[in-house]
Amino acid sequence: MKQLHKKFTDYQIKELITRYLKKKIARKYIQKILGIKKTRFFSLVKQLKIEKNLIKNKDIPIKYYNYSYMKYLLE
């Protein structure tokens, strides 16, 4: 299996997961598109929720989305 970042952009993956969270697309369909299993899918969902919470957190001074800072916090 190829890596997701080689097949899809971050935006494409986030868009699919966002649609799943809004109950517009079934999980199995997204898994088939991305070529991943259930565990990896929910790992991506969890990561997306963490990023969203970090951005909304008023204690973290983020005016613009900063991927490097988010990655640092997640590690």
C-alpha cells in the first residue's frame, strides 16, 4: 500500500473525514477510496479532532493555521 500523502493531499483527506463526521459519507466508502483499514481511519479522525480543538482553544495564540506548530504540539 502506498502512503496516503503520496496518493492524496492533506486537504482531500480532511475533506473526506469532515464529510464522514457530518454523516454525508459512509466510513467504509472512505476507507475504500483511501485504501486504509478501520484502525487507520479512526486514527485520522482522532488527529483531525485534536487539530480542530487546538485551533479553537483560546489559550493557544493562533491567528492562522500553522501546521508546524500543530505537529509540534501533537508530538
